[in-house]
Amino acid sequence: MADKTKKGSARLLSPKLTLPTLTGLAEIESGSATARRAAQMLVEKQLGFILPTPKQKKNIVVAFVKRDMIVYGRAFDIVKLIAPIDLDDLSEIEARINKIQLFEIKSTRKDKINANFHGYFFSLTAAEVLVAQSLKQQFKFALVNTLTKHYVELSLNELFGRAKGIYPSWSILL
């Protein structure tokens, strides 16, 4: 995104007790107000979701790559920490990498989408699918309705298992 925010720490001291800063909010790649609101909603739920700073996002990518796991920085928007981890410390990330889940947010603000997200139509990028296949249960999709405040976490297998249709397409930038 073109928006730049002041870099700050998104360190989470306790997944349920400390509300992380929202400094990475403007870094959400989609650029839509709905996606930014969805990320903010997830963080506010105090379930361990944080928005990593650009430096922290790079540390996360490096840690996964060192384990031969494919990760593209643009293929995830937010992370969920299962335990406290200092994302500014690469060695700590490497030591506790199994406590980190990466999430791609798919957001909507439609009132006709129910809590199960039945009828929700969205796209996946090839990068998102590749990262999801590489990381398995450490990568999930967060479907978020900013109007109803509902959200669902789904792995790639769960997502495909619930799909009523899949329509491949190519996006081309010239």
C-alpha cells in the first residue's frame, strides 16, 4: 500500500491480556477500508492476533524460509501467536515458530452473509495458495464480516472442503 505509518512494536506479551498496537494496520496489502477494519476487529478480540511491523513481518518470513517453508510477505496480512513471542527477535521466532500462525484476511461488510459465510464469494492469489500448501495448519484464512462482526478461521483444506464452486482466473498487470 502507498500509506505509510509510524513503525512501532507489535510485541505481544500475553495473548489474552495485552492489546497489541495497530501500527501495521496500514500495511494490509488490499488497501480497502473493509480489510483494515477486519484486521482491527481481529486484534481487538484479544485472541492473539497482531499486525506485525514491516521488520517483524520480514523476521517471520526469514524464520519460515530457514525451515524450507515457502512464505511470501504479501500472502499474509496478520499473525496469531499461540504463545508470547518477541517478533523483533529473529532467534526467538525461530525457536518458537510452531506457535505462530499466518493469516490472510478475506473481508466483507455485506449483511446477507451469515455467520457461516455461506454465499461469500472471494478470490485467492496463487501466492496465498502456495503459502497455505507449504505451511499447512500454520496458515489460515480469516473470513471477517465487519458489519455483523462474525469471523471464521479456515485452513486451505477446510476452505476447499466448504467451497460450492471454484472459478480459476488470471490477473494480468501490464
